[in-house]
Amino acid sequence: MIAIIDYNAGNVSSVQNALKRLGYESIITRDKDEILSADKVILPGVGEASTAMSYLKEYELDTFIKEIKQPFLGICLGMQLMCTSSEEGTTDCLGIFNARVKLFPPKEKVPHIGWNSLYKLKGGLFKNINAPEDVYFVHSFYAELCEETSAECNYIFSFSAALQKDNFYATQFHPEKSATVGEQILKNFLAL
Amino acid sequence: MLKKRIIPCLDIKDGRTVKGINFVDIQDAGDPIELAKKYVQQGADELVFLDITATIEKRVTLIELVKKIAQEINIPFTVGGGINSLEDAARLIKAGADKVSVNSSAVKNPKLIKEIADKFGSQCVVVAIDTKLIEKDWMVFVHGGRTITLLKTLDWVKEVERLGAGEVLLTSMNNDGTKSGFALDISFSVSNLINIPVIASGGAGSKEHFVDLFKNTNISAGLAASIFHYGELPIPKLKEYLIQQNIPIRK
């Protein structure tokens, strides 16, 4: 069973649909026992960072998430919440990854919407993926590069397209909306 | 590098695609799921479903269809047509639409853009604009292009950006249906004027038209319906040609 954390963020059902297409059952929950008994945990996300953080705190999931031992995947806003802080609503985040989240400067179109290439792939999430491979992004804020960067993308400059530390994995792009490449990345996560 | 997007548009009426298609291996040309899956397989970067159903009862059919699309399709898709309120938008997003597109309702009630953006994020809100050149000005039309408004397109796009739209879908009525190419002048002006992505629509008749669009403007995506539906220009062929022309395109 895969637990998808329910914290009022959008995009939850599209992750569930993607898992179902791959043959995996999942449950959308904020119940700590259900999360702890899941094989894998996913923190999805479409929404606003400071609001999302306040929900995580309200449901007492902020400290709880950091102690999860199963393979854990943050997607889009989910990834940004795993960083140290975000300029979106000026909020502290979970601090799992040592990267700050900042707003793209208006040198190019913002939000960064569409298919862009992944480079410098590292770790189990990108098994059988050959860079540069295009995946689907939609975001206005980005995580800066850091030691835990496991894939890079270039838009205006290089930023963290994926992060990994121990059992914590995260992608800025949407694997659930990235066609067959995204499915491979999800399969890799599910096989961890 | 961020790729230019190729987006087929499917017109939906009573849960079925309106225009037929002639893919040899599709059993049921009117089934939007079948057609959508075919486009995904061919390399479409996103899909747009435009509901042209008139009656409210039939909207239930649309919600069911959106749920099915969300289950079957692994690329982003937008649903538009008949979204008059935050509740209409919320139902479609909850059913699995990645984005909703608003047109006449946003002109009538611009706050709707902000309401949807505040609730679901700007990335969910596409503002569709039908525009036509009247003497020297590109004007905004509503009600499927039947009614002219007092809005100049260049003013309206600034306003929708300010209200929190994530993208603009710009259709030139002068070009739509002509297959003579996209409206490059207004596409150029709008895509340089605002800092959110702009999708151009109307007039695509050949692969060269997409080259002209992407080489001469700052447009992020090209949308078309009939040239894809009737198999005149298969997406793989179009993409291959655009790559040869050094346009950044997803393979």
C-alpha cells in the first residue's frame, strides 16, 4: 500500500491515478498509523507554500514526516516543502534538504510551464533513464542547487529538478504527468 | 531547454468528440478517450478539451468524462467551455483536470480569474481570448466569437495577467479555419507584452506555420484541431520537422 499524504493540497487524485495505471493501490490519508504502515509515502502538491506548511503543522505532520523511514517522495510543492525555506509566503519549511526555495526572476516567462530536460541524474530514482530526458514542469518557485541535488534542469539558470537524502526523494517536475518517462521514474520509486 | 508545446484541441459535445478523425487504428472516432490516447502516443505535449455542450444536464456527462480522462492520460490536460463560477472550475479540477480555461465568463466577471487562482494556484487558470482585428485594433470577442466587446486585446491580456492567470490561450478569429497560418503580429505583441506563457491558436494549416510561429514570436505553444483530427499533419511528422528547423521540441 502506498500512502499519499492528504494536507488539502491539489493534484492528489492525479498521483493516485498514475499509481493505479502502474498497478499500485494507494490511500489518501493524514492518519499517522496508516502512513507508518504504508510501504511508500508520497507528499504530492499543487498549491501555495506558506498555506501548505500551516496545514502540515495543523495536522502535526511537520515533525512526523522528518522521522519517516520508508521511501518517501515529494512532488512539486511537496518537494519545496522538504527544503529549508520558501519565498512563497515567506515560510520556513521542513528542512530535510539543505536548499532554499526562491522565485524565478522575470527574465523568462514565469511560471516555468512545459517539458524541459533533466541533467546530471543521480540515484535510484533515475535508473534506466538517460539524460537529457524531458519531463513536465509547472512552477514559479525553484529550489537552488545543493549537495542533495540528484537531477538538474536549466531555466534561466540551473536549479534542482530532483533531490535525494537517505530515504527522502523529491522531484520538482510531475512524474505523474510526464508520459512514459515519468512512469519509469515512479516505477523506480515504487521498486525502492 | 524549455520545449515549445504542440497541443491538439478536442471539441466535446454530450461526451463525444464532435469532429470525426480518420486514424486507421481507432475503432470509435467519436470517443474522446480513444482519440486522446492516440494523441498522447503520438507525442502531444498537452491536450485541451473544449466542451461545447449547451445544456446544464449534459455537464454531468462532462464531469464523468474528465474523471475518465484523468485515469487514462499521463500528460497534462485543460478543460474549457461553460465555466461560469468558482464551483464549476472546482468540480472539473476535482475530477482531475490539470487546468481550466475560462473565456466569456472571465470578461463578464474578471474576479473569477483571481478566485480560481487563489483557490487552486495560477497554474490552473488558462484565460482563453478570441480576438479579431477591427480596423487598427485587435478586439476581444465573447460567446464563441459572436459578440464584440469594448476590450482591446492588448489591454485585456495585461489585466488577466494581473488577476493571476497562469497562461493565455489566444485565438485569432481572422485566422481560425483558414489554414493560412497563425496570426503572427498579435501573437508577437501579446507574447512580448505579458510574462506568462501564451498559447497561439487559429490558422494552423502546415508544419511551416508552426515554424513561423515559433521563430517569429515568443509564443510558448501552438494549438490546433482540424489538421490533427483529419490526419493532414500527424504530430510525429510535425515534431520531426520542427526539430530539423532547430526549434526546441520534445521528442
